[in-house]
Amino acid sequence: MTAASPLLGLPGAVASEGIDAPVAAHYGSLYGEQTTLAAGDGFVDLSHRDVVRISGPDRLTWLHSLTTQSFEGLPEAQWTDALILSPQGKVEHAFTGVDDGESFTAHTEPGRAAALIDFLESMKFMTRVEIADVTDEVAVAWRPETPDSSRPARFDLVPRDQLEQYAAAAGPAAGLWAYDALRIERGEPRFGVDTDDRTIPNEVGWLHSHVHLDKGCYRGQETVARVHNLGKPPRRLAMLHLDGSENRLPAPGTPIYKADDAPAPSSEAEPSSPVVEPSSVVEPVETSETSTATKRPPKQVGVVGSSARHHELGPIALAILKRNVPTDAALMVDDLPAAQEVVVDPEVGLHFRHR
């Protein structure tokens, strides 16, 4: 884990938790920070993300052969998203990066650089590339799109020892909670939080952003192409609108059930059983109704990933659902009612929502 960001010293800063602990969850105004970003102002400190640099004359053609993205002829200063898949098409690595004409610098989730570098090193062979973990030297920040689109949403790579100067020029600062709320609203999944080791790109809306459908062969392409051509990915990304009557959000990994097939609320008190003598016990008569209720456990239909409190939509979350869950089905998550909004089309696996 990277060291705590110096921006945690800004007024009002409250640190995040878990792998995000090195950066701020918020700076004292969750909804104010969201509206600032939505208006195209401010920035988000993502300096806890791992950063990898790939240099050498063969770097772009080499990345083109290994990943889901097209790197041949990639213009300088153009950011791009890419995935590395298993032979079965499951997402193993996800990164976002930019080329400066001499090297390609990519950032990935906290703690993921070592595994990514190990894989890349194993695939070098005689290729003229050099790979380095530069997390200690380079920090990541994010800036939103301006209302007039004069500046698109973008990442910035900042020398780590200049992060405070960057913040002074780019402020006001917004925390990870605000960033996640707007990300969830856009239907953008986070690798390792909204995905698991079974995820294929078709399920989470990454076909247009992270996958070049017209490029040549790469590892896992057969799965991506087959599901895209035939349609019907096994699972689909959805956005959940959660009941806001309780002041809590479901944790990543929380099971999802259909509302009419959910477990009894965990807060429901179990009825007390009277103490009886063994001789007075009467065996219950089993009917088809009681047999079904007692023997069939609730059927899980999905799992929650990211969740946040949005300044307009209230509590929302991203979820992976089985493809055959009706798009209008009422759901239950951690005893909270949830309505779903389609993000990925269950028939063709395409991202429906505005990015």
C-alpha cells in the first residue's frame, strides 16, 4: 500500500478505508463535493493507485498483441483503457494509460501493479521493452469534464513530490465518495470491486471502452467475440436504486435476491419456543406449502459491488445480476428494497448508459 497522501492534511479531510485508506473519502461536504465535480470544477486525489511505466521502441505493438485494446498508432497524449484476459476470456488485469512518445504510463488498482508486472515480464521474450513500477514517483488525479466540454474528463499524472502544488492549482479537492457516486451514476464499474474472477468484458459494459472489436487476435478473444456475436452474456451490470430509509449502504459482495424470494430480515426476532416434555411433542403435519417454505432456500440472483450516496439519486449501487433476472424485477439487498436500472443490455451485452 502506498503511503498516506499529503492531501489528507487539507482542511476537513477524512481518510477512506481498506485499500483506499491512503486518500480522502471526503473533505467535509459529501454532496457539495459532488456538485462541484458535476459542475466541472475541482479534482479527485487518486494517488493511492499503482502506476506502471512501459518504455522501449516495441511497447505499443507489444501491448497491442497482449491486450484487448488497439495500441498500434496510438497518438501521444491520448488516454486509453485496456484489459488483459485469461485464455477463457476472464478479466485478469485492467489499466488506463497514456503514451508520451517514449513510454506508456498506466495506472491500475491499489496493490495490483506487482501481478501486472509479473505477467508482462513473462511475456517479453525478445521484445524491446522495459517495465517499471513507478508508483513511488508518480501520483494519479482526476478532473471532471467542463460543462462546455472544452476540457473532457481526464486523469492527470503528477510527480508525487508535487502533489500539494497540483492541489493548490487544481482545487477544490473532492473525495473518493463523491467520485464514486458520479462513477456509479455513469455506470462505470471498478475492477476488483464491481468485477470478480469470473467477469468477462461483455458483462460489465467494457466492449466499447476497453475492447477493440476489430483488432487481431489476443488472449481470450474467442470468448469475447462469441458472446458478442451470439448475444446473451451470462451476467449483466445494473445500477440499483436503494431504499434510503435506513442510514447504511450494502458492502461489496452482499448477496442480492428477488424481493419475493428474499431471506427473512435479519432483524426479525425469532419466536421463542415453549419448553415441553418429550412425551407431549406432536410431530407437525407437512403440507406442500410448508414443505416448499422450509426446504427451498432463497435463490441468490446477484451481488453488490460499489455503493454510494448520490446528491440527486439518493443511495445507489452497481450490481452484477444473472442475465435472466427480469429487468423490472424488484430486488432485496441486505434487507433493503432495491429497484434496478439497466446498464448493460442483457441480450447483447452493450453499455446503454451515457458515459
